[in-house]
Amino acid sequence: MLYAMHELNYAALMPWNMVAQANLAAFSSPWHAFSYHPLKQHLSASNDLFLRMTRRYQKPEFGITEAKLGGTGETIAITQKTVIDRPFCRLLHFERDTNVPAPKVLIVAPLSGHHATLLRDTVQSFVQDHDVWITDWIDAREIPISAGKFHFDDCVDYLRDFVHFIGPDTNIVAVCQPSVPVMALVSLMAAHNDPLAPTTMTLMGGPVDTRTGPTSVNRFAEQRSSEWFERNFIQSVPLPHKGFARMVYPGFLQHACFVTMNADRHGKAYRDYFNHLVEGDQDSAAAHRAFYDEYNAVLDLPAEFYLDTVRLVFQNHALPKGTMTIRGELVQPSLITKTALFTVEGERDDITGQGQTVAAHKLCTGLRDDQKQHFLAMGVGHYGIFNGRKFREMIYPQARDFIRAHAPQAAAVA
């Protein structure tokens, strides 16, 4: 019912959106009297802000067509290709137009409300020095119910298939939420002595053990039962979407949670945007649009995956307690002996608190000290762990050098 009301709200606002678009066109046309109105800038900014507050944001494109080759600075072409297309996820490959060998990296994007394009900066950085793949999760409301369900175990199965497809000497990088399924995957591959187990595992701001440094997100999950989350957050996809009748955790609810956590910051951002438009500061306005076009574009999660994650990761703490099973098989990180571990945390992370990701080191007791490394990024919040100037200048070089130190291809790119 809530989802249907949400869609009805969008439909009801469409005529007003059309009026606002017409007004914007009038304010910018030298042939229209509105463009000479003394309050033109304020009226135009008001209509622009109304559109941005009420429009539906579509999934953006990665738009990565070139990169500067690490070491030489040579500009090379990048071609994005879909190499595996599954009902719930595509595997994308950013093919580099060069003969220079590079370590293979699989970036696992979070399935937590935003599209994989939120990691554009992550991909753009890694592709300079690596052969990059990324998981591109599908919006659950666009997946027909005939495709079946998607549980936490299915996520691990998908990741295993992707690693096997990419082949030997793969380095896996998990950003935030997928740190737990990635650890489960690597643990199971180690238990089976899988020759295609990743060479390195990088976990960035991941909730490995949410009992450490708990945030408001963690406390919210622990104080409520799984049944409460199912009753209040799980919705049925309405028509006319392809996933009609599929049970999902709607992206608009996750987005509302994100915004509420930092309501003052987002409110100020929109006020500043209005003022930038009035003042004619187009550069600042464009920067706002670029960020929020991405931030406001959300996807729905399969209900079963969302509820599994809440229960296993945030309520039962199954991985650090040693009780997690995948397809009935116990997950034992202590069996990892060949996949080197690198963890990253942000000092100001208010979603994944300090200590939650580095907890992976205590679980991976089979690794030597020289196979493990942790980096605490000072002055960095959650999104800064994988995006922005501090990521590019502070965090990425650390991850790159760690992979170089352990990857067989390191000699070719050092």
C-alpha cells in the first residue's frame, strides 16, 4: 500500500512538474516577458528547486570512456562491456585499450539502495592501474517475479560465479555492505582449496562486526525484530513495473533513511543550491546537480536479501560469532591462508563505525601479519571511503600498493 501511494504521489505531481518546466523555459527565453521580470532569478530558482525535489531520478551511466595509465600518464580508451547478465546482477568489464598487463580487480558494489554507479570514482581510480570488473545490481522492481527469489546465499553464489569467470589471480574489493558476503565467499573457497580463490581481499567500510563501534544504524537494527522490519519496510511492487507483485525493500525508504540521518546537511545543500542559482553561480549549482543526480537515484532490494542481511549481519552477528552458514556449510574465516587482507575505515564514518571492518583481521587467524594491513582514513566519512578527493589521494594509493605487493602481475605495473 505504501509503495502504491508513493507512485500515486509521483503521478499527481507530474502536471506540476510540466508547469515548472514550462516556467523555466520561459525564464530563459529572450522572447518571453518572464525573462525580464525583476524577480526572474528567484522565480527561476524556485521552479528549478521544485523540479529537483519532486522528479524521479533514473539510474545514471558510468560514462567512463578513458583513463590515464598509471605510471606513464598515457591516456587510454576504456570500453564498458556486460560480460555476464543474470536476473539480479550484471557483471561489467571496463576493458582497457592497452597491452600493458595489470592486476585483475573485481569491485563488489553494495546492494543497499544505490546503483553501482555511486562507485564511479572508485572505478575511475582503479582502472588506471588495474583490469576492472564491477557488480551492477538490478533494480528489483524491474525483475519479473518469475525470476524467483534472491537470498543472501544467492549473493554469495553470484560472487563465486563472477570470480570463477574472471579467472585466477583475481583481487576482490568490497565496498561497505558486501564485505560480509565477500568474506563468506573467500572463506568457503579457502575451505574447498579453490585454485581460483582471490589473491587479495579489500574491505572498505564494511559491517564485519557491528558490535564494535555501533552507530545509529546498528542500534536501530538491534532494537527491532526481523518481523518488525518485514511488517514496516517490505512492500509489494505495484503496476506497471516489470517486477509487479515482487516483495521488495523499496529504494525510496532507504533513501529517506539516508537523508534523515543527515537532514541538516542535506537541507543546507538544497538551500545553498537555491542561492547559487539566484547568484548565477553555475559551477556550484552544477556540482550540486552532479552529486544529487547520483545520490537520489535508488533501486529496490529483494525482500529476502534485505531481511537476511538485517538478521545475519546486524542482529545475529553471525560472521564474527562463527555461526554463519551458506547452503548449510559453516563459514570459517580462519581457513583463509592465501588471500591477503586489506581493510579501510573512515574516522568520521557514521554508518559503519570504527572497528567494524578491522574486526576481519581477528577472524582471519590463518593469515600471517605480512598478509594483513589496515588503514584508518583521518577526517573521512562513509562516502569519502570510496569517493572524492581524499579517496583518490589518500585511500586508493594504499589499496593499489597493497594489491601490487601481493598480486603476481605486480612486476609488470610497478
